[in-house]
Amino acid sequence: MARVLLVDDEASLRHMLGILLERAGHEVLAVGGVLEALARIGSEAPFDAVITDLMMPDGSGMQILEAALNRDESTQVLMITAYATTEQAVEAMRKGAYDYVRKPFKNDELLAALDKALEKQAIVEEVRTLRAQVASGASRSLIGESPAMRELRAMLARVASSLTNVLITGESGTGKEMVARALHFGGARAERAYVVINCGALPEALMESEIFGHEKGAFTGATSAKEGLFRAAHRGTLFLDEIGELPLSLQVKLLRVLQERRIRPVGAHRELPVDVRLVAATNRDLEAEVRAGRFREDLFYRLNVLRLHIPALRERREDIAPLAEHFLRKHGGGGSKPPSLSVEALAWLREQPWPGNVRQLENVIERALILSEGALIEREDLVGGAGPRAGTEPVIAEGFDLVAYLAEVERQMLLRALEQAGGIRTKAAELLGMSFRSYRYRLSKLLGDEEA
């Protein structure tokens, strides 16, 4: 059964359709004009469907269409129209109406159209429910009961429904993309596109085309037009990860897009409108980058309308235990009883500095699960994957070369990440919590240009 709003100024037709719809099992509210329909839409719970005449003495069915969709986008609107106004009915479909039925019509024709519209409405509601569950899961996945994490979740709940630009700050591996997802799926645009751009992973030569799109023939190799990620995120959320890696030349263009809400694809002679909620993230100190001339001050202020800071894991050690338990369940094979940590193992986890933050902790837990021989994770299962402090400590003796020691540790970690990522450097950089550019530079510096 569906709640249907029926709008028609012809009393006899309205009465006949009301009986027809009620016999089909629907709850029907029938009104005789546009003004009463608008009042009902504004004051009552959203209708599942609206059936409305297109032309009435006190207004147009287009007004009803707009009001119904503004009230709830899942409402399905059917237009009833005379043959002479078919063109307007088609225009109504462009603006969101599900379909139109031309007068005179058969009862079965109207009921069939309504059934199909309600099938779509059910799908839209299912998608909405699933996305709400994703949003809830994204928020719950920000695990931790430290004061800082409770404050972060409370702030997320307050700002998710806003369309204001948000800047997420925090060290690599703290979970900035997870916060961005929670902002999108917990907000008003949850049913729209969520597009991610990693500014540190895109080659600079291709960055403008990827972000803003290009026209066919705009440059060598542009064999077809490309809409770009800004247009792909139209009416949704665009997440600019590692915004501090964006070159100055593109910072100027991004600033203009934020001001004008329009983009110009590479090689295009016209601008296109864009409507996106922008969320940016960085592990850099952007104020310091501004002072150094590497980041535009005006763009910084445009991005920094609302700021969400994720503290480093070493600053909230009370969250290490619940995070470790979460990763044990996540990677533990899905059994009825997940693996657990020994007292010594948990104590060791709490002592570590975790320069890679939550991402590093997850990697260590996942590795320990592979190496452990039983359901109880011991300290020895953990120490091999935690970096310089794990395993044998260096002997500090006369002539000890700290620079050489740290260079060797860095070399081993760079190569270990590359091996773990199957030779894919962008993935290796992600595992280490650094930008692709930075990873490539360090690899080249330590191994030599030819090997890197």
C-alpha cells in the first residue's frame, strides 16, 4: 500500500480515480487544486507518489512536481495531460517526474504506470537505507573512546548535514579519508556521487585534465572528451586528499572554481557549472606552507571554513586496545571467536610510538595474525612489523653512524612496502603513509635513479 496524493480540478475524474486507487489498495488523499496540494505537501509526511493534472485554474502541476521533490526526492510524480500539452509533460519528466499519462486514458494504463513508479520508489528507499547504514558504519568505524575521538564524532554529527567546505588535518594514517566518507554518507548528499582525488598520486602533467576534464583534441593523445572529476562529483562530494601536494598553478584554478562554481575543461571555450561539497585533507601544516609561499593564502581560507583535526595515535593511547580488537575481528578470519592479545602483547602495543598511526597498527595486527600459531597473539608475533623499534636494537658504540643507520632502516621499509604492494609504487606509498611523489623521491635518493 502506498500513500498517494491525487490532484485534479475535475471533481468527477478525481472521485473516479480516488475509488480506483483505493480499490487497488492505496491510501489516497484527493485535492482539487494546486494551492491545496502545495499546502498538503508542506504540512504532511512525504507521499510515496503524486498523481497530478498538468494544467489547472490556480496553477500548474509543475509547481506540485517541484514542491514534492523538494520535500522528498524519493516521491514519484505522475503527470496527467491532454494531448495538446504533451510537450510540457515531457519537460516535466526532464525535471524529475516519473512519467505522464495522456488523457483520455484507461484505468489499467494508469495503474500500471503507478505500479512501475512505486517499484522505483521502493528501490530509491532501499538505496537510501543502505547508504544510511554505510554512513552509520563510517561514523562507528572511527573507533576510540578518548576525549579527542568523542569530540570528533560529535563534531561530525553537527557538520555532516552542512554543505560548507571542510578541511581535515592529521598525520598520515590517522583516518582522514574515513572521516571524509562519514561526512558524505552522513550528510544531505549521501545519495549523490562521492569522488576521491589523491593530489599526491596524480602526475602533475595530467592533473589538470583529471580534475577539470578536457575536450577532444585539447592535447596530444586526447582522442575523446573527458568530463573530469569535478563534473563527476556534480551535486555530490569531492574529496581532495593530500591537498598540500597540489601545484601552485592548479591552486589558482581551484580557487576560481570555489569562487565561481564553474569549471573550464582543458581546451574548452565555455565554462560548465559545478555544484560540489568540497572536503580536503592534508598531513601538512598548511599555515606553514602559506608562510613559505608553497600554498596560496586565499585558497587556504576558502578550504579552512570548518576544520576537523584527527589526533595522532600516540596522543590517544587509550584507543589502541579497542582499535587492536577491531583489527583482530576484521582480519581474524570471521570465526565465532576472534583471536585475542596476550597481556604482554597489549602492553607492548601501548608502548609504541606508532609514527604510521592507525594504518601502521592495522598492518602490524594483520601481519601478526599470519605469523601466530594459535588464537592468542603474543608479543613476539607483533615485534617484527612495527619498524625501527622492533626486533634487535642497535648497539650504541663509539663510531656509531646514526645517519647511516636511519638510511638503512628507511631503505628496508621502502623496499618492504614495495614488495608488500606487489611492485605497485602508489600502493607502497599509501602503505607508508606518504605521497607518491615523496616515496618516488626517497626511493630514487636511496637506491639511485636507475634502480628506482
